[in-house]
Amino acid sequence: MTIKKLTVISGKGGTGKTTVISNLAALADNVVLGDCDVDAPNMHLLLKPTVEKKTVFKSAKLAVKNEDSCNNCGLCREFCRFKAINEDLSINPLKCDGCGVCAVVCPSNVIHLEEQITGHIYHSNSRFGPMIHAKLKAGADNSGKLVSEVKKEAAKTAIEQNKKLILIDGSPGIGCPVIASLNGVDMALVVTEPTQSGLADLVRVLGLSKHFNIQVFIVINKYDLNEKMTAEINKYCQEKGISVIGKIPFSREINEAMHLGKLIVNYKPAAKPAVAIRDMWQKVKEINQL
């Protein structure tokens, strides 16, 4: 069975990306959900999944020294380009980059590298299907690697539970976690807003998406707040041969639903934004033959 992978991203935070994908999750059948916004995950706030399993994620390495066996030669401090060796030759974990030079030059072999816990991965059940999500430790690196692990676990779950679709909530922007969330997917939905900065960020994220040679479609959220900018975004997309697959109107009913912990497509299915999201989802299904 072919498993389709769809990632929802945005050029900037606050465009409504997670709101859109959470409502799509409510409309999808036979789906696995993956929250790959590991630096600031929030899909669980809307879907309220029950955590079934929590595993540690180890990625970064840190230099550790056996102080009792150190001969205080100072070579580690001399060669450390990150200035992570203090004057008393102790290691400052906040500055250590885990490069391992100190371990190589140490004549007494009292320094070694240890993998550090940099986050956690959660296997959960939501009311719409299994959900894989993660949280990167504050200040930790390698968010892209954690995103890849989330996608790997989501794919494994899809195979085990015979699911045909993986919906992925990507990070905003164009950084490493976004790159990881786009790699290997069939389609990307880019959520933007009708502002000048929204268009500028859209241009950047479309440039990134082009590299992966995947289908890309645009969703304009709150399009009616600035119809002049909406027209400008439409024009840009037409020039680039990219389809605007959905336009969601501004509505206080969405905020009302969110405050109640509900999704607009279920809370008020006849509301204009709910209708727009359902129409968009129907197009996604037709394009991907879901």
C-alpha cells in the first residue's frame, strides 16, 4: 500500500498553520499525524492526544573529563576553539560544541564524549488517529534530526496500523527543521497571510520547496482582511505556476472554537471558514487520490 505524506508549512509563525492542519486532521480518514514543529510544538494543544509512550532523543555530544586523573597540562584549553575549558581546566557544558578536539589532544586520555538527551519523542493517540510528536530541549541543537525521527516513527506507525496518509505539521520559516519536514513528502501546503511580510516569507519558503521537486499548493488564511494583498499573492502564484488551493476568511468563530478546545469544522461546520477548509481538503484528496 502506498502511503501519502503531506506537510503543512508556513513562511512565518502565526499564519494559522497548526489551526489549518488540525482541522484537516478532523476531516481525514485513515491518517497518522506528525507534529514536526519540534522547537515549539502546539498541535497537541488542539488535538489533546493521550500519550502512550515517551522515549528519549539523544543527539548532541558533550565532553566529559575524569578530574581525578587529569595531569593539568592545559592542552585541552589551548586547543579548544569554543573556549569551553575554564581557567581551572574544568569543562563548561554551555560552551562545549562536542567537537572532540580536547579528547584527541589529551595525553592522559581522561576526556571522552558522551551523548546527551536533547529531547523526547511521544507516541500518542488522538481522537483522529495516532499522533507522533516531539519536544526539543530548550537551547539544544539538531532539531532537523529530531524532525527526521518523528517522520520515521510516523511512517513506521502508518505501516503497522495500515494507514494511507501521514499529515505533518512542519515548522515555520526555511531552517533545518523545515528542510527535514519536506524531505521525502508528496505534497506541501504553504499557509500564508495577506500581508507584505506574508508574501515576502512565502517567496522564501517556495524557493526552498522548489528544491525538493514536490507538489506545492498555497492556502491564504484571513484572505478577506486585505484583498489587495490577496490579489498580489494570487498574481505571484499564477506567474510561478503554483495553485492557490484555498482561501480561508477571517472569522471570530475560529477563535471561539479554539478557546473551547474545539475545531471549527466540527464546532460550526456551516461557518464560512469551515466550508472553505472542507472545500480545500476535497481538492487535496482529489489531487492525491485519497
